[in-house]
Amino acid sequence: MPKILVIHGPNLNLLGAREVNVYGKVTIDEINKDLEIRAKAGGVSLKIVQSNHEGEIVELIGTSKGAFDAILINPAAYTHTSVAIRDAISAVGVPTVEVHLSNIYSREEFRHTSLIAPVAKGQVAGFGKMSYILGLEAAIGLIEKK
């Protein structure tokens, strides 16, 4: 069965209580539950991890080659700052889909640049929880294309 690594970046463990005007009331547990349901229907398994630590995310990505068929990542604030996460994605060559709950291009200017997008297969942003579901659909499609 194909496997997808799902990585939730920093502060996403606070969803549902943090800046609900930006991120909505959805919790990370609700997102994960919906991802699991869709993954099961799509014939894939998920490993879901949330980390506030850049180094841990880099290590997860670094060990993904051969263990996972795709990566679904919301790098959160690291989207705009982490050359290390970008380099890890580039190095392992595992097809990666970047997702964001909010539309990063309609927010503060510093959020308009994603260091991850150039090394990802694609990006889904601005659709709340649906960004994850659409991103998972894309990741499953990438696996099926192989």
C-alpha cells in the first residue's frame, strides 16, 4: 500500500484556538481525521506528524526516501524562512505537495514568498481544511502517475 508522510509545521497544534479569523475553527485532529478517511478511500496509508521544530521536520523529510511515496506538508511559518526544509525536500526527491489553510498571497507581504514551492510538485492554499484534502488528492494522483 502506498504511503504518504503528512507534516504539520509549527503552531498548527494550536488550530481551532489560534487566530480563528485567519485559520478558522478547525482543529488539527479534525483535519487528520478527514485526511485518514480520504486516504483509506484512496488506498493509501498516512503517517501524520506535527512539529514545532525545524530540525525534526528536516530529519523526517531526510528519512522519507524509500519509506514514503509522497509528502504532504504545511510548513507554516517555515514556508518563508527555511532553506533547510527546502533543501531536504530537494535532496530526497520524494514528490511533495505544499498546503496552507490561508491564502498566503493575500496576507502580509513577507508571507508572499514560499521557499518550498519551487521544490514542491505543487501548492494548494486558501481553502481552509479543504487545502489539505485537495493536497492529498494531488499527492495520490502523483503516486498513481508513477
